Amino acid sequence: MSETQPVAADLVSATSSNGNDLLRVENLVKHFPIKAGVFKHTVGQVRAVDGVSLSIRNGETLGVVGESGCGKTTLGRTIMKLLEPTAGKIVFDGQDITSFKRREMRPVRRDIQIVFQDPYASLNPRMTVREIVAEPLRIHGLYRGGEGQRRVEELLRTVGLSPEHANRFPHEFSGGQRQRIGVARALALNPRMMVLDEPVSALDVSIQAQVVNLLEQLQREFGLTYLFIAHDLSVVRHVSDRVAVMYLGKVIELGTREQIYGAPMHPYTQALLSAVPIESPTQRGKRARIVLEGDVPSPANPPSGCRFRTRCWKAQEICAQEEPALIPRAGGDHPVACHFAEVLSPFNLAEQARVRQAAYEAKRAAETAAGANSLGNRSS
Amino acid sequence: MPEPILEIRDLTVEFGTEDGVVHAVEGVSYDLHPGEVLGIVGESGSGKSVSMLSVLGLIPMPPGRITAGEASYKGQDLLKMPAKQLRELRGGEMAMIFQDPMTSLNPVFTIGDQISEALTTHNSGMKDDAARARTIELLESVGVPFAERRVDQYPHEFSGGMRQRAMIAMAIANDPSVLIADEPTTALDVTIQAQIVEVLKLAQEQTHAAIVLITHDLGLIAELADRVVVMYAGRVVELGDVFTIFNSPQHPYTIGLMNSLARVDIDQERLEPIPGQPPSLVNLPPGCAFHPRCTHSQGRAICRTDIPDLREPVAGSEHRSRCHFAEELVGLGSPVSAAVEDER
């Protein structure tokens, strides 16, 4: 009994459906129509986000990782209703905001702000820093004379810029400083939550650390809740309390940082973690790497069943027929969407990984042979 | 150590711009030995690409100009070489792999045509069908599936990872002695990066080429490089073998870079960023260009007034640091990597 309790507690922390959620999405779907021909008929759908359920607790950082095209950016924008959801439910602070119209969204917008990846493209080059930071205040009718000015200066100090910078233009700043301006603008309305969409990807390594530290400091100071979207697994490990791993529009594994990085159960998570080069030459050759073959399939035409099966070394018939649900499996303590989930530490169990790599290569070899035949048939 | 295949000495490259003269590369020297992987690491604007591309005639001049220095390949002076001869060298004995294969492949020719062209340009006697057969062989060797069919496809029909494979196939087509890879994996997703790293290793095994790996990614350097050149603000600030650079760096910038990294394999309480911003290359700080951001300088006057030389290496090594106080950093190493090694 006493042994099972911690597992149960972890499960709650991973799936997090208690009353402390600031934001919850259920079966969120966002499809983009593909139009073709003179009359722009819809000929298909890009299924960018295809049934995502997760929640974010007050004051935590939920990291969302995945490769390009996995839907992580669309997820962030749909959650904020910058994009209209196709289906599903978004609950913010106990309110169902899914069908909120523009006017109803206004107070919610004050609470959820976004910071974009590219500080060169997201700041209007014709506006001074003061105008950029004051803009959200003006839109919400909160910029009043001297008080507004003081607020802008206070915000600039908060993000580590000097108030003298207020009259300059974005081009006069380096990438890291521009990202600070973006953060100051996002902070202006005292939001409760921020969607951070690749906030440090465009920055040099030494500057990335500055911005990461700033975001962590602001979170402590203002009790902010973060949805941290990034492809960089190292940065996500550093900032996140919990992590959602996405592949082709789905969350395929969701757990605490320790669960995802210490005991990942989905083959894709395992491959992803083993693929990151480690900054230590002493580790060279000591780490087994699972090199995935092939590319990510098109989100307009995802594989049946499990979407990862076309690149997976474990895939069997059931994977093509039945989509694996995101639930705890194989005695594990966090939800994972794989019929054959099992723990494999990407940093320690080198031998195990080697065995898997061999199985994977054998499987691919067989498939390539079969594939060459079918391709030959199709074109003849 | 064998004779270097490529030697760069005191190279200085400037760009004339509206804002003034950009000092992209200042007195840079390094050697490349046959068969090795030389990593050149630095952040944007450090001069890591320009130092290599300028000697190959791949920098537009003007606005660029080489104002000083020498560069020789197998004893031939690259900077005085006629354009035609340099062109023959490029794509032949010295081949290149760039960051973005979409912009370096020609969209209106098939992948096969482009690789075959590389072959026939450098082998005048080669017949078309021989070139095609060799092209298919090359594509297979870099792991392009169904190469026989894909050889007739256009670049847009290839995914990012496949395009990068095609670029590598083209680069190794003429059995180069030097392979220059400029951010070869930067535009790719991490699982595709891992594939390309394997292909690069394979390509080196096949050709025994020396590789110049230019990147900002310290993980890639740690994984592939034998020797490392660290650049900051147009200068080499530290060089040495890869283990020395990662385990006992002696330049405050290198140490700062290591400590600011988020690592995927360990939990870190806090990242230690390098304070401040990178300097303007138009208006470099006096003395050591790193001094305004240096936590080790501690306001010492010499850092503000004198540009430090690369220190002479201790006997038996080639580890050199461009810091006035390099010896004070001996043994300080990089706390992060030290902690990791302890953990294991």
C-alpha cells in the first residue's frame, strides 16, 4: 500500500486534473483546409493539432517539445484563440472560452500573453520601444499620461533594460535585448499566463541563458504560468516542471521532467533524447544512439493507427489498426501513447539501446525490400 | 604530426559597409591536417565562416577584402591563385556542404543532373551514363532510398534531410581531400541531425578527407571534432584538442560558453550566462575584445589596453589561449562538465 501511494501521487501530478488548473484543453483539434483549383475547393485538411488534451497548473511551466510540423506552435496559438479551434474545448480559469467572440476574449487576452520566436520580425521597426511596450496598455485603455510612462519605464527595468532605451528603435538593439523588449510588452498587462513560442531559439548560446534566467526570475516574481514551446530538448529540460512530447499533431507522452528525461517510455521520446549531441567529448562513443530512419509523414495524410509507426522499430500490426490512447502503461507512472511502451533511459542503458537499434535496422531492411517492390509496381 | 594540408596565417578580412569597416576576421591562423576533423566554433559574427570562405574566394569582394595574411593548400597560395584554378579546386579537391541545401541546390535541375555536373566538370573524360551510374552509387552511399528513381527528382521533391544527403553526395563526388561543412545540421530537426551526423562520419570513412566543421553547436563539436578553434569577435581566442577545450579550457569566453549551456543529460540549478552583449565589429572594444563581458578580468587595466597574444603552448601540447591571465584559469575548467563527469 505504502509502495503504491507515491505512484498514484505521481500519476495525478502528470495528468493533473485537480482543481488547481489554470488552463485545460480537451480533445483540441485545429485543421487547416488545403484548397486547390480555380474555385478553391477544399481538397484536404492539414491536421496540425489533432485531439490534444492537457492541463497547465497555476504557476508551473509546461514544456511542449517536438520537431517541425508536430503542431506545437499551432497548439499554442489555438489555446490563446489566435487561431479558431476546429473542435474541442478550452477552459481558462474555470471558464469555457472555446466559443468566446472577440469582445468576450478581451479580458482573457489580458491574462494570456505571447512571446514570439523571432525578435527581429515580431517588433514593429517604425515604433519606438516606448510605443511598443505601451501599445497593449493603450489598447486596453490603461495608458494614462505620466502614470503610463512610469509603467513603461518600470517594465523596461524589470526585464533588465534601462529606461533610457525607451526612445530608441528595435534595430538599435541586439537579438537578446529585442527579446527582452518582447517580454516587457507581454508583461505590460500583468498577465497570469504566457505562451512562450521558441523564445530563445533565434539567440546565441550565451544570450539564450540570459533570457532563460530572466524568464525564470519573472515567473518567481509574478507567479506566472508558462506554456514553453521549443524544439530544443536541453532548454525544455531546464525550464519545465512537466513536459508534453508531440508528434504529428498528437501528444504522445506527458510527464514530469524527471519522468520524461529520466524514464521515457515512448520510442519517439527515447529516439529524440538519444539524438541530441551531448557537449562532452568524453561521452563520445559511450552513448548508444537510436537513429530514426525516414522523415516525418505529412500531417495532411497521417498514417493510420499510431502515427509514429512508419518510423518505429517496434511497430506491429496492431499499431496500424488501433490508435494507442495516452494512458499510463506497462506499470509506468505517466501517460504514454504506445502499445509497446517500456522504460528506457536514453543516457544510461546503452546496451539496451544497441539491441533496439539492431531490431530496428532489421525491420527497416525488410520494409525497404518490400517498399522497393511496391514502388516498382506503382510506377509500371 | 604530418604536414598540414591547409595553412591559414594572420588572415585579416574586412567588409566596407555604410556604418563603417566591419572587422570580420583579425589575424587568424590555423592549420588543417590530413584526415582530421577541425571544429571552428563561435557565435554569430565571430568570423568562423568568413575565415574559411574568404580564402576559397566565396566571399563577395567588394564589399569584402582580404587585407593581410596568407593561405596555402598543399603548398599552393590560395590568395594569389587565378580564379579559374581556384574554381577547379572548389568542388573537386575541396568540397563544401552548406547549412541550407534548399538555397545551395538549383531548383530547376534534377538532383541527378547537379551531381552528374559536378562529376563531369572535374572529370572531362567522363561519359553521361557513367556519370549517372556513379551519381546513383553516391546517393545510395549517403542513404537516399530508391536512389535509382530519386535521381530524377527535383530538390523540392526531397525533404530537408534528404536534400542535405544529396549535398553530401555532391561534395564527396570527386573524392575531396578537404570537406568544408558550414553549419551542416543547423536547419534540421534533431532526429534528422542525427542521421546527417552518421552520414558525415561515413563520408569521412570513405574519402579520408579532412573536415572543417564550422558550427555554433558545441554538442556537434564534442561529438565529431579532433581539434577545436574557438573564435570571438573575429579572433581565435583558444585552440587545442577537443578534450582539452571541453575539459580544461583556459579562456574566459570558452569557459563562459560551456557554463551558459543547457544540457539535455543533467539537471542544472541555474545557467550561468555570459553577461552583456556581443561587441560591434565596426567599433571593437580596445584591448581584449572580450573584456567588457569578462568576469575574470576584474577590471585589470591591461585587459582594456593591450590586445593579448595567443599564448605559447606548453611543451607537448598545442593548447593556446588568447588571455593575459590564462595561467590563472588552469584547473578551473568548466564546472558544469566536471560535475557531469563526477556523476558518472
